[in-house]
Amino acid sequence: MIKRNAIAALSLSAAALVGIATHEGYVGQAYRDIVGVWTIGFGTTEQVKAGDKIDPVRALQRKMADVQKFEGALKQCVKVPLHQHEYDAFLSLAYNIGPGAFCGSTLVRKLNAEDYAGACAEILRWDKAGGKTVAGLTKRRQAEHRQCMGQQP
């Protein structure tokens, strides 16, 4: 069995960055997402306002900077070692729901108790926006869950 790595030693894999960008999708002009937050590029929300525009290269650069901020938050609240595939799945979820929601979740409590399968299963609960189940989020969560379990996302 492959040993898990200390979380401090992990960083987002290139495949996971592509996965997050694919899940988020690219939009070159600012728009309001499903819950009304101004969003641009590959899901960037920080300092986005109506009328903003971005090209794909700059959008990917911003995505990487955004993800790195979320990595810091994840590393502060997760205290157990992880496999790379688990780390990538949890980071994708944290990026989408925000570090506060992620770090305060049952998922993180289970994870820090070393209930890895239970933590992966918790991913599936995060398929709602504005209180309603969203098909795109359900599909994304299923892929993240498969990834978390070491299966093909």
C-alpha cells in the first residue's frame, strides 16, 4: 500500500489544475454565477466587477494564483497525511465552496479523525447552490469523489 504524504509536502498536481479549470469552464467576460457572485475566467471571483474581460492565458494565471491561496487554507485545517489524489479532490472542493465552508465542514472533521472514506463520501453532499441541487455540481462532486477514492475522475 502506498503511504500517504504529510500535507505540507503536497501541492496541486497539473492534472488537478486542469480538472478545476474544466469544471469551472472559461468565460471571458464577467457574469453573475448561480448565486449572484461576479465571476470571470475559470471561476475567479476576487475583485471581479461588471464589464471586466479576460483572455484565457490571463484567466489561467489568475486561476493558479487563486488555487494557491486555497492551498494555504486547506493546509491550515487538514492535519493528517493524504495521497495526492485525495489532496487534489479536496482542493477542488475547497476552491469551489470556499475555505471557510471547507474548513468548518463535517468532511474536515472526519478527515482529521482519519476517516478517509467518510471524508471522501462527504464530498457528495456539496451539490447545492442557493439551496437547490444543481446537476453540474452533482456531476462535479461525483468526479471529485471518484478522484478522492483513487479512481478515475
